[in-house]
Amino acid sequence: MMKTTVSLAIAGVLLTGPAAHAARLNVMWFLGTDAEEKAIHDVLDAYTTKHPETTFNLQIVPYDGIEQKLSQAVASGSAPDISKTSSMRPVIRPYLVDFAPIFGAKYLDDYVPAWAMGARLGDKIIAAPLHVTATGILLNKSAFAKAGVAIPSEQQGWTWDQFLTTIKTVKEKAGVRYPLVWDVSASRWIIHEFEYGNSIFSETEPYKVVMDDQKWTDTLNKFIDITKTALPPGQWSGSSADNPKQLFNSGDAVAWMSGSWQVAGLVANAKFDWQAGPTPSGTVRSSIVGGDYIVAFNTGDHVAESAEVIKFITSPEGQALFVKTPMYIPANLKAPSPDYGSPAAVAALKVMQDELTASPAYAGTDQGNPAMQYVWDTMKQAVIQAVTGQVSSANAVKKIHQAATDALAADE
């Protein structure tokens, strides 16, 4: 665990509260990329320049088990003042500051709608959107050029059938080991279901499970065929030690199903030309909205100060500073276009932002639905079991459906 002390000040008046006082704020933070450590320092340094009277104890912690860490912290009365989180599970919700009376009921109108949805709990706003991610295809442009095969424009796009045929051709002509690598992750897999019109939950409250099991099964069968014909043997069964990121970064794959968070690493490490998208479509175009939130806890003495810090970090100014170094997509729609310092990064992240915009609403609302947090683990295991033949595709989908039904009940 690394601890860094940063001078901060929180002066000024909240919309509905008294003047904030200088205080030492405890913040728990995990890193999405190594570059994010500089990003959080940059944004806090900017806050220090504006308000130099309050100190800030920043604790960098591993992502693994973050929800358990927060649960244990509130149970023991040692919750931080502020924390980054990827979800707000029920066990911590009673301890989260409601930003609605502080920032106003329309505060979330300035943020990517699908991700902002996950910050709401009834009439409460229990989190602030920090940044968003997009899942999609990354392409080895050098391999396409060597094979003499054109990449379609974002506007033209390609279907999954066209895409798979093309990358297999590129693999053969360019002498690349694999046509495709795919992160072994439920949130990376579900994009394939989204692209065939399949979703888990209704888009608005009262939420219900809307899965058409037969359509889900048909699409899962398509994915299983991809694992057999386009992916490295054993990648989605766990029997292969090959890492999708390493394979793509080393030039051993034509395409990679991953996400926007990989762009900074490609800028720094890739020895070939690359680009994002276009991501293939099934019956529709779709990405999936992901990201992180920032929350404040109501258990300490610094709620007002914490809210002011969060207000700054999620403001257009704070967002521009935070997303620049790790090359993230800002959650605030009013944030200026980031200067990533790399034309390739700017182009790639624009394509991924465009794909988020073109995605159906459920590609965000499923991800943002709090009940989804109880579905991911079952989904991943069910898909792996179907890929390895341990269960039928139909039974794998039934498991996912049941997990979603149980999750809605648990989240009530």
C-alpha cells in the first residue's frame, strides 16, 4: 500500500451548506493503469493550487477486493472520506453521501447518460461518474497493409461474418499467428450478445429480466464457434497460458477484443501501426459503457469538504486533467476534447466514443444496473463451461438468466 500526502484546501460554500473548513481527508484509490497515479496527483495538485489549506491522505490500494475493503471499512467505522469504486453495492449504500441536495437534482445531466444511471438510487445520487470506457475491436493496421487488405471505414463497418473472413485472410497473407484474441471477461463477452439485440434487464424501472433465452443461446453458439475457429486454442477454456494483451502487443494477432483503457499501453509499447474499430456488428452496432465512480462517505466529519473535492474532480476542468495521462474517456459531457499527445490515441478514442454513441440504450443500462454486479461471476463461469462442453449453451444461458433474476431480488 502506498501513501502520499498532498496539500489540498477546501474553501467556499456548498449550495445548501455552511462554509467548508480545512481538514485532512482520507481517500482510497485504485489504479486502472499505471499512468492513473500521475493523473490523480495532477488533479489533486490543481485543487491544491486553488485551495492550499487542507491536507489529503491518498492511499493507493489494489483493485482486487476493493468492494470487500470498503465493506469492511464501513463495518469497522474506518471508512475513507472519498473513494474511487466501480460499483456501489448494497452493503455500502447507507454510508454514501447523497449528492442530490448538495449539487442539485440535475447534477447527473452533464454526464454520459448510461453511466450516470448507475449513480442513482431512487431520488438519491450516491456517486459521481469519474470516467467511462468503451469495449471494441483493436486492429493491427500493419498486418492489414502487409496482406494488402483494406479496413472498412467506421461508417461502412462490417458484420461478424465479414470480419471473421477478413481477419483470417489477413492472418494467412501477413503470417500472423492468430486472427483474433479476446479478453476472458464477462463484460468483454457480453458485447457479442448486445450486438445481436440481446440484453438482460429492462432499460427503465421497475427493472425486470428481459432475456430471450433462445436468442441468447443462438448467439452463444456463434461465440463458441469463434473460439474454435479464430481464437488461440484453449484461450477461453483456461487451458492456454497465452495472454491476449501480450499476443496483440507483440504483433501475433490481427485483432483484439478489448477496450479503450488499452490505448495508452499501445501508444507506449506497440511496434506496429494500429487502430480502433470498426467493431463488427451482428444485427446492431454496439459497444458497452463501463468506467468508474467516485463516492464520499457520510461517516466522517468532512462531508462538505469531500463533496467539494468530488465536484472539482468531476468538473470539466478536473476531467480534462484526470483523463489526459491515462488516456481515458471523460464522463462529463462538457469536458473539453482531451489533448492526449498522440494522434493515434485521439483517433482511436474518437472511434470508441462514436461506437458508444451508436450503441443501443441497453448497452449502458445493463452495465449500469446495480443488480448486474451479482451476475458477472456467474456469467463468466457459465460461458467458460459452455465453451469447454461442460454444459450446453442452453443450460449456460439458463444459469445467467437465473443469476439475473436472483440479482434483482437481492438488490431490492
